[in-house]
Amino acid sequence: MTVEAITLRSFTDLSDVRETLIGLYADVRAELLHLPNYKLTTFAERLDRHGAEPGWESTIAYEHGKAVGYAYANTIEPGNRWWTRLTSPPPNVYTAGPAVAIKEIGVVQKWRGQGVAQRIHDDLLESRTEPYATLCVNGAAGGGKVQELYERWGYMTIGRQEPLSPDAPQLTCMGRSVPQRFLKP
Ligand SMILES: CC(C)(COP(=O)(O)OP(=O)(O)OC[C@H]1O[C@@H](n2cnc3c(N)ncnc32)[C@H](O)[C@@H]1OP(=O)(O)O)[C@@H](O)C(=O)NCCC(=O)NCCS
């Protein structure tokens, strides 16, 4: 199966894809679902909260109609908890106006390592108006490989986020500009 089999669709109304996203999350994070911070109910609560917040949008990848990967994002305004949770302020450009925060990204095992995640990521940014994008990563995940992947996509470290709960890891906050060609007027 080649990546040509993959099609992408964008959604701005969570109710259209809520079950699809929860199903995808359960598949992508199957090995971690027993951990408190990764429980399906915890994800669903977070998703519902994010789905009701400004600028929510998701890109879902399909292989012949079957969902195989996803990402979703929100607009975050200056002063948003995304920024106030950092141990020190990020560079000013990120907080001077709205930014887009990518809150989840995942691809089912079969389709990893083939560039599908980057296509989903780029598609998600393509419909945005915010000039800067940000995401958080567990710097220890995969011995640092996930963070390295995001660095290859152009992200750099802009801060650290203290764990939100005793079960959560410390996260590295990363950011990059959204290319002009992606920005919608
Ligand atoms: C992150 C992700 C979307 C990237 O997909 P991709 O571009 O196809 O990249 P790959 O899956 O090949 O990942 C790149 C490398 O990171 C490793 N990696 C990716 N996610 C990992 C994770 N959660 N834990 C440990 N290692 C991970 C892969 O094993 C791979 O290592 P390799 O090059 O030695 O094979 C995909 O790996 C995924 O869905 N992972 C699980 C969910 C996740 O971790 N999401 C990110 C949260 S910040």
C-alpha cells in the first residue's frame, strides 16, 4: 500500500468526527491506555473541551475510507493557559497575537514512517491564519526520536511545561512559523 492511497479531510465541527477521533486515539495509543493520563475517557474529556474552544480544526487521513491518522489544533490567544503553563515565557513573536497549537497527532502503526504524519500536519496548517504554530512533546519519547522528528519539520524548543498532573511527564514546548504560502488571508 503506497501513500498515494491516503486522502486527507479537514473538519471544524467536532460532532462530525468525535467517534472517529476517539477510535483513532484508541488504536494509536493502544499500549498506553491503561495509564491514567492516557485513558480513553481522559482523552474524550480533553477532546470535548478542545472541540468547544476557539479555532478547533482536525485533519484526518483515510486509506480508502478508513481513518488511519489524525491531528487537531486550536487557536491560542496571548495569555492562554498553553503559554502560562510554561516555566518561562516563550519568544515574544509567539505571544504577540493568536498562534495555532497542535494538540494531538497520531498515525496507526501500519502507516508510520512513511510521511503520513507530516502530510496531516502540513494540511492542518494550510487552512490557518495564525503566523506561528506550537506543539508539545515528551522529550523522552522514543529516546528523543519524536522531538527529533518535529525538529525535522522545522520546530525548535521554545519552553518547558511542568507536568499538569502527577501522572503526566514534563513536556517540551516547540514552535515554528507557519509558511506564508500556508496562510489564508
Ligand atoms: C508521532 C507520529 C505521528 C509520527 O509519525 P511518522 O512521521 O510516521 O514517524 P515515525 O512513526 O516513523 O516516528 C519517527 C521515529 O520516532 C519513533 N516514535 C514515534 N512516536 C513514538 C512514541 N510515541 N514513542 C516512542 N517512539 C516513537 C518511531 O519509532 C520512529 O523511530 P525510528 O526512526 O527509529 O523508526 C507517530 O509515530 C505516532 O502516531 N506515534 C504515536 C503517537 C504519538 O506519539 N504522537 C505524538 C505525541 S507528541
